Amino acid sequence: YFDLEEAQLEITAIKKTQEKEIDSVQRKLTKQHDIIIESQEEEIISLKEMLQKARSDRATDLEIAKSEIAESFKAQLRLTENRHSETVTRSKEQLEQKYMDEMNELRSINKELERSLKDQKEALEEKSMMEIKRRGEFAR
């Protein structure tokens, strides 16, 4: 009976020792688990901050790109307007020059016609005078 009691005490002691060791291991595992969780939480927070910064940077880059595109478009529009204005001015100048050339040509033609008319009047007057003289000679 004494051996049985001693064996039970020994089993109880071993059981308590094992329970202590299990508790110790569980505490260590819990501590390691808590440390891992805390580390992962910190990493998650860090990753969230990086994601937020990346989103912010992307939004800033997008705004910059929009602004640059708008400026480029405005510059192209101004350039196109200037070209159009130059084209209109050139067309206007060409039309004015064409009009002036036509006017000068018409003036030149008009002067030639006036000279021709004057010459023809003079010739007609000369002819009339000759006819009057000839008739005057016959009348005598």
C-alpha cells in the first residue's frame, strides 16, 4: 500500500511538474504570440501609412499631370489661335494686295482708254478740220 501511495505522490508530483512546464510553455507561447501579433499590427499600421502616402502621392501626381495637360492644351490653343489670326491677317493682306493690283490695273486700262479716246477725238477733230478746209476750198 505504501508503494501505491508513493507512486501516486510521485505521479502527482510529475503531473504538477508537467503542468508547470505546460503553463510555462503556454506563457512563453502566449508571450511570443503577443509579440508576433504586436509586430504584425505595427507592420499593418506601417503598411497602411505607406498605402495612404502612395495614394496621396498618386493624387498629387494626378493633379500635377492634369495641370500640365491643361497648360499644354492652353498653349496649343493659343498657338492655334495665333496661327489662325496670322492666316486671317495674311488672307486679308493678300485680298487687299489683290484688290490694289486690280485697281492699279483698272486705272492703267482707264488711262490707256482715256489716251486712246483723246487721240481719237484729236484725230476726229483733225479730220473734221480737214473736211471743213476741203469744203471751204470747194466753196471758193
